[in-house]
Amino acid sequence: MATPYRLRQLEMREEAILDAAHQLLGRMGYEDMTMDIVAAEVGIAKASLYKHFPSKEKLAARTMTRLFERTITQIESVDPALTAIEKLRTMLRWVLVERLAGSIPHLPSTNGALEQSLLTDEAYLTALFTLNANLSALVEQAKSDGALSPELPTDYIVTAIYARSCDPTLDYMQRGNSYSGEEIVGHMVRAFFQGVQR
């Protein structure tokens, strides 16, 4: 049985692995990231990495779970005095700032092994459903307040918010060097909400 110190060491190593995977997925994407690259980034042997995560799919699932949990915490920390639409704007702005910093992992939607791993990962699904429920509640409240178009389905608006986290427009504008990060985020938030507002 592991001692508390040994257990803490293992937990710290796992956090370091997840931090590395998070950054690598943001920079390289899922297809180009390998377990060899993750192990090298953390400074451990690949065999040690596999003791924590038996596959790249499992590592990606845990990385996304942690991101969803962090996003849920962020939603809960938004000023409760704000209206629902202001909370949604605040969250989209936060996501885009994270994306500019390379902190939003890119996972393909066409990889069968990854998709299967995600759909069978209980922690991932729990975090995803919780995040969906939180965002859906804000969208419904914003519709009720008359701030969002009632004709657009709630799940469409929530999915569109997710899609902004991987919108190539951000990369294109960033490469052009014509706009600051703040300007890019401002333009994208404004353009999105002008499209879904009443």
C-alpha cells in the first residue's frame, strides 16, 4: 500500500502529465501528439506514463474532463449579479482567451478509437453533461429575458458556443498580426452574439 508521501508523488506526476497533455493538445492537436512526446515533455519514461494512462485515448479523455471541470468552476464563479446573456458573453470571452493562450485542447471528431473512449468514460460524460446543463440553463434564461432568439433551439446555441472554441477564424486573425488578442476576442464575441440575439 502506498504511503501518503508516495501517493502524493503519484498525484503530482499525474497532474504534470495532464498539464503537459493539455498544452500539447492545444499546440499540436490530438493526431500529432504521441505518448512519446508527452513522456519527454514531462521528463519520465514512457513506461511510467502508461502506469497512469493506459492509452492516448484515456489520457485525452482525462485531459478534456479536467478542462470541463475547470469550465464548470469558471461558470460558477461568474458574478451572480450579471444577467444570463452577460454570463454567456463572459464565458465565451474566457474560452477564447484560453484558446489564444493555447489552453484549449483540439480533439478530432472523426477518430473512432477516441470517440469510443470518450463515450465510455464516466467522468468525462458526467463533466460534459454538467457543463451542457449549466450552459443550457443560461441560454434558456437568456431566452426568457428576451435577450436570445426563441426560434433558435437551445442545443444549437450551446453547440455553437462550443464550436467557437475551435473556430479557425481566431487562428487566421492571430496570424495576420493586424489585431491584438483583446480585439480578436471582442470581434468574435460580438459577431457570435449578434447572430443569436433576438
